[in-house]
Amino acid sequence: MPDDSVPRRQFLLGAGLAGTAIAAGLAEPVEAQQTAAAAGAAAAPAAPDAEPFVTLSALEAAFITAAVDTLIPADELSPSGSDCGVAIFIDRQLGSAWGGGAKMYRAGPFRKGKPEQGYQLALSPREYFAAGITAANAWTRKTFAGKDFDRLAPADRVAALKAMEEGKAEFENFSARAFFAQLHGITMAGFFADPIYGGNRNKAGWKVLGFPGLPATYADKIDAYRDKRYVADPQSIADFS
Amino acid sequence: MATKLKEIDAVVIGMGFSGTILSRELTKAGLNVVGLERGADRNPADEFTLTRLRDELRYVQRLELMQDNSTDTITFRNAPDEGALPVRRFGAFLPGEGVGGTGIHWGALHWRFLPTDFRIKSVLTEKYGAKSIPDAMTIQDWPVSYDELEPHYDRFDKLCGVSGQAGNLRGKLIAGGNPFEGPRSEHYPNKAIKTGVGPAIFSEAAKSLGYHPFPVPVATSSAAYVNPEGITLGACEYCGHCNRTACEANAKASPNVNMMPVLRTEPKFELRTRAFVTRLIYDKQAKRVTGVAYTDMRTGEDYEQPAGLVVLSSFVFGNTQQLLLAGIGEAYDPRTGKGVVGKNYCYQFEAGGEAFFEGREFNPFMGAPGMGTAIDDFNGENFDHSGLGFFGGGYINCAQGGAPPIGGRTLPKGEPRWGVGWKQAEAKWYRSNTRFNTQGSVYAHRDNFMDLDPTYKDALGRPLVRLTYNATENDHKMSRYLVEKMEGVIKAMKPTHYEVHNRPKNFTIVPYQSTHCTGGTMMGTDPGNSVVNRYLQVWDAHNLFVQGASVFPQQHGYNPTGTLGALAYWSARAITDTYLKSPGPLVHA
């Protein structure tokens, strides 16, 4: 996406209005549809159904959209991450019971452990991503002439994510490397999970791999397809519902 | 104030494989049994269904069937001088919760230990001299032999409809099976399951090096099968979704499918779910437990359930915690080496690799965790350890376990993990790689143990189990040796590219390795070296029997469930044939 092709203010306003409109049961403003579509569009056609974010703030949604489009760029194999619904997937996951920290031991005291002891923060996944996005934007503003991550030119976005991945980005009071790992993990989950969760739209991720999806009953196919590619038009849970 | 209920003949705590086997055997012997399960009832008609199970996000990533860590977890540290911190979400291992326990989502690799494993300390002493065993290596012989357990292994094989190829039938070696296995009294109930292209190449390469490859035995029936409980199992569909989920085909064995239907119609059995057992009620003077205290998680009401006999069959951590909380047996102290409860925590030391074959089509999404071939040439005492500087070993295998798209992808080093070129790399390699694993033993170490955490508590206010565990020098040497042998086979497979991965120096609680936790209530020959006797009866409470891998003195180079099931039948036989006729210690200390 060219650097300043979409005025950020307009995007934020539009996305925010979209959320409000849904909450109020109103029709989505035309402006929001246009800007959301423009923001999501890259080489790929605009998503046919631009869904509103229900968990992420407009600022967070802009970050996530830019991040998933950098991790999963549009090319001949699939549309961009956000056009495949990955940003919506992340929004829904962070709003789910998992995002709220379900099944997670959250009693204190909270102490910094060794890496071997695993995750030791008090934050739920939803809170973790909120804090991570804030820290990432603060770092990009410091490093890239005052710009939030989503305002960076494509090459700078790649450089920023690389710096986080390699632990070279120094976030204030937050591990950039750990944040990148979480961001990468949830993005991959969004690209490859069953489309019922909002990502992997049109089974784009599965088509990249040649993963057939459901029903996955292969007793009669293992031998028939030895050293021979088994090709099937992938089917999701929704296709059987 | 807890409501005191009417006394029952027997209470069984935890409805996994051991708990359901004991419930069944005790009701058959005429006892009225209450099964207490702290999680949900998991009824296959509801949960083990399509399309629900074909959901990698729900089951594999978000761990639908696993223990709820918000209610209960453990704390962990690498060494006794470090501070332990809670495992906020399980990672390295994944105990299950609810009826079926860890027996629902397991990979169903179904092994027996070697005859020499059961007398490992004696064998090492005889072969290499007593001095060759390091002081810190607190291994000991099992108080039961392979031959004694064999009929019970056989019963568990049949309950589960295990598929495999016998290698040693009553002492006669059979080509194509594992020549190192202990003698089996019967063939596997089902023929070996199919194999994938990768494992087939592995098999040829292993043979070319003089090794002895064979199909991995699995508790997944390769054909329709009626088990001795009269339950009809289906045939494996090779869906590739086995691990961390249930089986809609009723092919992969689980307590829910292979045993619970009988218990559900048994008038002498009552199942109480969401019943969280907080405490064993122990009469130290009388050396017996009088019952259990539990909380009904649906109402918050506390109950006391008096019982004549108590079977403790929760996971390794729960079993150890219950004994420590009740003060049954002496808690282990690593500084003095005294005490036994919590001692000899062991794990599985696994390392692996991948091989990539450019342009080949392996259809990796078709599979089952055990759909593979293995060699057992470097397990236990199947090979000479003279001069190697370590003891133990493990099987080496190549399996096509399914490749669910979120977690089942793998790329060669150097390929991008995201961004430009990443999807092209996935498209190139996803369908043409195969994976390897070494199932390394863990011989107990003085400093690896469990006790109660001084700081962190569960949702019911009880101290969490504190796990102190790290890999040892012996583990690393053993594992590097196995990886080297594995690499030799991989090279002989002539892949385009391959990678092998040795384990990091320290054990880490993430990522997933295996759920093969063992020890803490080990079995042995006297109260000085064990918590339970050879029949799994607690030395200090004769009407309390502890089941599961917590009784293993150490962990050998195989998945533990086969031995866990055999021990459950062995223990049940001692209870029903001997103990019930004359309740008291079955072995005199």
C-alpha cells in the first residue's frame, strides 16, 4: 500500500463509525465501506464483505491490518492477509474466551521468570496484544520519523517486523521478540484455521498448501495416492452445516 | 460444613484409562463403585462427532480437551535453588480433563517396556558394575517383572484393539515385527495400520543399515473389531486429526469409547462429574483412608464420601499432590535423599528431525500419529553401553501423523517464515517432508522431584504441586547418540535436505514435547524405596491404591500408556482376587 494513499484520520473515523453503526443497529455508512475497502485493498480485489471490528479499536485494527498484510502479502498464491479475513480472525479471537484468558492461571504474585518457565505476565491475550501494539507503535514512531506502524511504507514495515522478530527492536517495557512471535502465531492461525472463525477466507490458506480440509476420511486413499498428489477442492466445516 | 454421604464400597478418583479399568473390575467383583471426575462428562455421542472434531483451532491450538489451568496447575523450576513459577497455560505436556482424561487426546502409540527395563538397575549392575551407575541416578528395579505383567499387557491390548505386527510370539521371532520386544502370548488384536511413503522410505533405509524396522504399534484399530467388553470399534480413517482430539470413527482407543459404555449401564457404578476431590481423609493410626472430601463444582457444596476402598487414578501431579496433602508417606527431600512421595519425577527425552524430498507427494494430511515405522535397536539394553558414557536409549521412528495446517507445517532452514516468498516455500515443501523422532528414556535423577509449592494455590485454596526438573548430562548424551543414529538413517533415505534437532540444555515448560510425565508415587519393594508396593497398594494406607504413570520408578524409551494400562489390570486382579477376601497389606514390609 502506498504510504499516504489513505488519509489515516479518515480510515480511523470510518472504522470507528462502522463499529458504532453496527452497535446501534444502523446501516454502515458509505464512507466507512469505501475507506475500509481501500485500506484492505492491495493487488487483490477488495473483500466482498468488509466486516466491522468488534474487539480491536480503530488504531489497533489499523496496526493488525498492516501487520497481517506484511506477514501475508498479496501475490499469485493468495490475496493479502486482511483480504483473507486474518485481521477479522484476530479481532474475533481476542474477543473470545481464549482472548479473555480463559483456562489460564492468573493468580499472583507475578514475577519475571526464566524463559524456561514460560509466559508469566498478568495480561490476557487481548490485553497482551493491546499493550504490544502500543509498544510497537511507540517504537516505530521513535525509529521511523514519528510514524505509527500502519503508516510506514511497505519496505519499512518489513524492516520493522524483522527488527521485532530478531529482538533488535527495543520496545519500552515489553519484549518485541515475544510480541512478534505471538503476532506471527495468531496470523498463521488466522490464515490456516477453518474459515468458520473468519480467516482463511475462501480457504485461501488451505489452497496454498493443497490441504483438502473436510471430511478427511482417507482409508481408501492412502494406497491409491502413494507418491501421487491428492487434489481436492477444500471443504470447511461450514460446507457441511 | 461438608455433607457426609453414605459409605460406599469403593471410590475411584479420576476417570481416565486406569480409573475406568479399576471401576469395571471392581464392579465385576460385586462392589458398588462411585467414580469421581472433576471435569465434564465427555460422551462420544456429543463430543466425538463430525464436523466438530475437524477443527484444529479448537482442539489442537486452543486445547479444548485439556485441563483448565485457571482451576489447577503446577509450578515449575529447573533446579532446587531456583524460584518456581506457575505454569499459566500448559505447554510441554497436556494433561486432559473430564471423563476419559488424557486417554481421549493421546496419540495412541501403544508400547510395552522391555523385559530388561523392569530390572534395569540389576541389569546395569550385572553388565557394567555397580560403580558405573552415578550416585545421582536414582533408578531402581520395578517390583514386578515383564512376565508377570504380560497377561495384563495382553488384556489392555485387547481392550484397546491395538494394531501392530508381533515380533516375538511366545519366544519365536517373527519377521517384520520388533525382534527386541518381550515375548507376547498373543498376536496384536489387529493387523498393523497402513504406512505412509516417508515411513516406508525410512524402513528401507534402516534395513540397508542392518537395523530392524517394524510398524509402530497403535491403539487405533485398523479394522472393525469387537473388544472383550463387547464394544464394537471402527476402522481408522487416517484423518490426520488424532493428536489432541477425539476419534469419531471409534478407532482410536479412549476410556470413553472402549470402556465407559459398559460402566454407563452398570447398576453398581455411579459417575459423578464436576466432583473435584480436594483431600483424602486419612486415619494415620489405622493406616487407612476413610474416604474422600470433594467439592461439587456446579453448586460449590462440599461433600465427604466415606469409602471402604479408594483408588487414586488422577494424573501424575494430582496423585502426588493428594498424598502430600494428606500426609500419607514421607515427602521426598532431595538434600537428604530421604522420603519417597514426589521422588523420581521423570519425563520423556525426545529429539527429532525432518527430511525434505523435493517434488515428491506424501499427502501428509492423511495419517495417524502411529502411522509410521520404528527401530528399537538403540533402546534400553538392546545395545551395549560400554564406553558410551550414558545409560538408556529409545526407539527411533518416522511417522506420518497428519499435518494440520496451523501447526503441522515445516520448512527447511533459510526459507522465509513470512512475507515475500513465504507462501511459495510452503507450497513447495508442505506436501513433501517427513518427520522423525527419538523417544528417549529418562533415568531418574536425585534433583528431579515434586513437592508442594509454598506460594501458589489452586482455585480451591490448595497448594499447587511444585515440579523441579531439568535434563541431565546422561539424558543429553543418550539423546545425542540417538539423534546421531537417526541422522544415519535419514542420510540413507537420500533426501533433498534434512535437519535434526538436539534438545536445548535446560528443560523448558514450552513448547510441547510429550505428556509422558512419570513418577512421584513410585512402586517398589519396601516403604524405604517406594510409595506403593508391587500391587500399587500404598504402604501407609492399605485400602488406598494409586494408579497411573506416577508409580513408574523411572521412564523408559517408550510411550507410557501401554504399561499404565497393564498395571491397572495387574493391580485390579490383586484387589479382586486377594485384597477383598482379606483386606490388609498385600506385601508385608
